[in-house]
Amino acid sequence: MSDHHIYKKVELVGSSKTSIEDAIHNAIAEAAKSLKHLEWFEVVETRGHIVNGAVAHYQVTLKAGFRIADS
């Protein structure tokens, strides 16, 4: 076991028809299927799609950090 940790960041884009929070949860849940040791995220951009004067879709860009195994 190392006395330090090394991380890698990946950029993800989550989407939801319901909310910004759901868009974040969707991105993290999908990433967790293939990335191990996910430990944190930061939202870097939020946007949405408007249809007929109403919010139709939320989209959130986030960076997620995961620890490199054995670091």
C-alpha cells in the first residue's frame, strides 16, 4: 500500500428530463459501471434544452476523479 494517492479525472456529461441532480446521478451511475475507485466529482457546466417555452431536458458536464489502483 502506498503512502500517497494518484488520481485521474474524466469528463462526463449526464442528462435528465427531471432535474440537474438526476443528470449528475445518471452520469455517475453510468461511469461507475466501468470505472473503479470513483471518489469525487465537480460540476463544470450546466445547460438545458427548451421546448415550447419550458425546460425539456437538463444536461450537466462534470469532472469525476478516480484513484489509480494501488496508489
